[in-house]
Amino acid sequence: MGAAGPHRLGPDRPHPKLKLLGQVREVMRLKHYSLRTERCYSDWIRRYIHFHRMGSRQDLQGAEPKIELFLSDLAVNGHVSASTQDQALGVVER
């Protein structure tokens, strides 16, 4: 197992066999984010994936126009504030 543990491959490199949200959680825990922040970030990522009906990691390519569409939908249909949009943008850009 070693000092790095069963999944740790580096400070910012999660185990490649984990699903996307599992990798997000692993990196956030390695960086000592709070559990509340981890849940919030995971929720925004989940909402982004569901909004675009993504089925694979290849669907993450070409993110910039997808991010703009997601944020526009939040503003128009989700009736969210600018600060909420900023929070979502900060999460999906990472």
C-alpha cells in the first residue's frame, strides 16, 4: 500500500479509475476542503453534467460554449443571482 495510500498518485492526481465525481471528492479531500464545500462543488458539477446530458468524459471537451449556455440557463430559467452564477462558474471552470 505505501505511504501515499491506495489511491493517491500525487497531490492533485486522483486515482484514474474513479468516476469523475469520485475524483473530484478525492482531490478536494487531499486539498483539505470542507465537507460542505465538497458537497456544493459536487452538486454544481452534477447539475452541469445533467444539464448537458453528458454520458462520457469526451463530452467535457469544448467546455467554454457549454459553460456559457449553462450559466445563461441559470440566469433565465433558474432565476439565480449573479453571485450564484459566479459560484457555478468557479466550480465548472476548474
